[in-house]
Amino acid sequence: GESVGLHLPTLSVQEGDNSIINCAYSNSASDYFIWYKQESGKGPQFIIDIRSNMDKRQGQRVTVLLNKTVKHLSLQIAATQPGDSAVYFCAVMYSGGGADGLTFGKGTHLIIQP
Amino acid sequence: NAGVMQNPRHLVRRRGQEARLRCSPVKGHSHVYWYRQLPEEGLKFMVYLQKENIIDESGMPKERFSAEFPKEGPSILRIQQVVRGDSAAYFCASSLGQGALNFGPGTRLTVT
């Protein structure tokens, strides 16, 4: 099976600074990785994804880095804004294997300080 | 372009009652997933369904819990004889079968 862990349950950054949220996974066969953002009282919202044939992917103010050697995934958010305050989950999938869905980490609560 | 719809958003049940949670996937999506989330926790996979079929229910308790996704209508997660430990947020997600899951807003179940 797969287990997914996050390094920090809470991360506090100053508004305007960059933030990095880390995630580790256990199954080397995992080949699809997603970052979700969950605001209080809402469902998870897709931010960015990456497949195992890539090691970096960029979106608007967000970058996902994948290091398959050490089974590590990170989400970088540039120039954080108050609206970035949320819990961020990494989710991992082995698309060629079992039929279950994504395996989620516990989440990092990102707090933006004014 | 409605996303995943879930209802009710909040549900209060007394111990021993039944809870029915409904999920309408994104139009055109035939894959539905149910997840449970406890406070301060991540999402735990429960069950994966395609139209009229349960593909994987390895995350769902063997007793009291059932799920269906009929040919017509929403997917239903049913919890019989609820207990306090069933209190949680239940999220439904849908997909085309590959790629990211689209999540609904969740149903928050409170068992009193």
C-alpha cells in the first residue's frame, strides 16, 4: 500500500514571502501526484498535479517539484497572499495498479501573517 | 458547468438512525469516490464506484456502511444505525477515470 506524510502540520509565513510545503510518499510505483487546497468548511480544491515522467511543473504562483529518488514532493507558493491561508494536502496515486483513489497526507495548515 | 454536488451539506442524526448522503458527479463523469475526513485529519478513502458497479470498497467498514451509484440518479452513501464515531465530513469526488478528482463541498454528519 501507500502511505503519505507531511513534514510540518503547520507553517506560518509573512504575507509576500514564498512558502514551501513538503510531502513524502512510500510507494516507488506511485506515478501521479496532486496538491489540493482545502479552506475551512469546504471541499478540497485542485491546485496542481504532476506525473512521474516530470520533475517540475509550474502554475500561476505555484510550482510542484518531484524527487522520485527520495520519494519527495513539494509545493512552492510564491508571494503568498491572505487567500492562500488553508490546509494543503498532497495526494498520491498509482494509476496502473489498484482501483482505489488517491492516498492523502494529513495536511499542512498554511498561515499567512499580515 | 456545475461541479460535484453533495446534499445535504449538514446532517444531524441521533444514534441508531440512518444517514443518507447524496452525490451528483460532474456531468459526464462516471467514476465516483467517497472519502471521510475527521477533524485535523486527511481524507481517508472509502469506496470507488462506476455506474452501477462497486469497483473498490476496501476503505469502507464492512458493517452498517453501503454505497451505490445507480444508472440514473446520484451516488448514495448510506450509514445505518449511526454511532457517535461516524461523525465526520464525508466528501464525494468524481473523475473521468484518469487525472485529478473533483471534490464536492462535503456533507458534515453529526451524530448526537
